[in-house]
Amino acid sequence: MTTATADPAVALAPAGSVADKMLTGSLVVAPLLYLIADTVYAVNGWDDPSAGVLHVLGAIGYGLVVLRVAAWLSGGSVLTAGLLITAIAGSVGNAAYGFDTIHMSLGDTALVDQSGAAAIIKPMGLMFPLAIALAAIGLNTLRHRIPAILVLIAAIVWPVAHIGNVASLAVAVNVLLVVAFGSVLWGIRSGENGRVRPKPA
């Protein structure tokens, strides 16, 4: 008996579907949201509640960005599996810092400064730049080489800017990501049917 199997990428987000449009739209929405969030942080400080809210929304958006790249790749690859787990874990870890900001704005103690169970926020937070780094590898596989380089640079600099609370560098990293993912979107919109073709093995 033969069992039919669908291409996971197509099954997840068929071309022109609502899911496909949502994932593709995240390439612009997420970087812009996070750029605004870090700009507000830079102006008002790292305990600003408005920035915290935008931070959480941007973290969710970036989870979709990583899933966008994963959906374009071969469903059976190790890279795709890595993108899927880090899309979720990275989004959760990143959003946790945004919620921590909201807590601090209310006068609560920052979780990042606590020990015990609260210590999970640190390794989970680092899953986000890992997800971005894997997305860069995915973009390179999909022949978006210049955006891939920009995204990889951003992934490396991200923890330096955010762990060190260097606001100007954090804003610069976000500008880099806006340019990188925006150029990916421009490229696929200019290509055949807006689809990305991975390079042959």
C-alpha cells in the first residue's frame, strides 16, 4: 500500500493562502515593530511599558518570520527542524523580556536579576538570536545571500546590544533587520509567483 505524503512547506502555507500571506507579511511587520520598540526603549529607558508591549508583539512577529523561512525550506531537513524549535522557543524567550519590562514598569523586581526558576529567562532569551542566525542560514540556502549576511550580522550583534543595554546599537541592529527582511520580501515579490526557489542539493 502506498501512503501519499504532501510537501510540508506546501501543506503549511500553500501559495496565496491566508497562512502564506501572514507569514510573508511578517517579514515587514515584525522588524518594524521591534525597531519601534527599541527606539522607544532608547528614548524612554529599558523599563518603559509601551516599549514592553511593542517588544512582546515584535517577539511574536519574529516567531512568524522564522517560520516563514522554515516553510520555504525542505520539510525533512535538519535546518527546518532547528528553525521550528527556535521559532517557538526564541519567540517565548524574547517575549519574556518584554513582559519583564512591563513588570519593572509597575515597580516589580526584574526576573532577569533573580535566581532559581526565574533564571530560565536568560537561556530562553538567547534562543532568539539563535533563531535569527538559523534564519540567516536558511536565507542563504534560498539564495538570498546578501540579506542572509545582514541577518547573520544582526544575530551576532543582537545579544551584545541587548544584554549590554546599548540602546543605540540595539536600534542599529533593528534597522539592519528591517533592510534585510524587507529586501527578501522585495525579492520574492519581484520573482516568479512570489515564491522562493531553494538551490538544488
